[in-house]
Amino acid sequence: MRKRWLTIPVLALAALTVLSLANTRTMSGGQTCATKNCPKNTHCCIGCTQSPICVRNGVPCPECAPQ
């Protein structure tokens, strides 16, 4: 019985570690408006998927409904 109680926290810790590593890779590989190079006559906005997008000048950034 004691072995079972030790196994559960170890598995939970392993699962949390895997999830945090996956999240870190996603965040570190993503672009921001500071790193995105938009073409001439456009500007950068944060899109509905939280990714930077280029929008033509004069066009407002998209307004997204709360998720």
C-alpha cells in the first residue's frame, strides 16, 4: 500500500514536468510584434489566436470575443 502512495505523486510530478516543458517550447518558439517583420504599409497586431499578424495600415486590429 505504501508503494502505491509513493507512485501517485511521482507520476503527477512527471506529468506536470512534461506539460511545462511543452508550454515553454511553444512560448519560446512563438513570435511577438517586436520580432515579426511586417511588410511595408502594414502594422502588427495580436490576432484572436494570440499570434502576431500583419494588418494593412488604416485597417484596425481585430477585436476578438472573449474565449
